[in-house]
Amino acid sequence: MSKYCNALKALPRDLLLLVQQHVAGRCVYVPRQDIRAGWGTKSGARKLFDERNAEIRRLRTEGVSVEQLQLQFHLSQSTVRKILRAKNSSTESVT
């Protein structure tokens, strides 16, 4: 159930005048600010994948082949290569 509030009561006068220029007399939905947690941050999955990916990078620098990493971590070669190409582990999208 949605509750409507009167813009006269909810908004400062200057802001109300600006809004009226764009949508006077119409209903406007104002979404909440996005305060969602990032993917996997609550469950801990993000941390686990970041740690796994760091281990893959470490092993690769020690000379372990992509094929060996693929078998060890049960990943496709393309996924291993994406992990190795990623610059920053906190912004990776590879899982």
C-alpha cells in the first residue's frame, strides 16, 4: 500500500518550484536511494571468490599452467584466463 504525501509539506519551496516546472499536477514516484549491499557481501561469497582468485593468480605466477588451474579449481579455461586478466580482485565479475 503506497502512501502519498503533499509536496507542499514534504519539499522545500525552492525544490517544489523546480519540480512544478517539470511535472506540475502529475503523480511522481521518487525511488529510494540504492542502499543495497554488493553481491555476496552478506553471505561471504564475494570474499571466498576473491580469495580463490588470488590463489589462482599466485599459483600462476609460480608457473602452474592454466590447464592445471582449470582442473584444480573446477573452472573452464576461459574463466581461469578471465581471472588472470582481471586487474583488481574486488571489481571482478567472474565467479
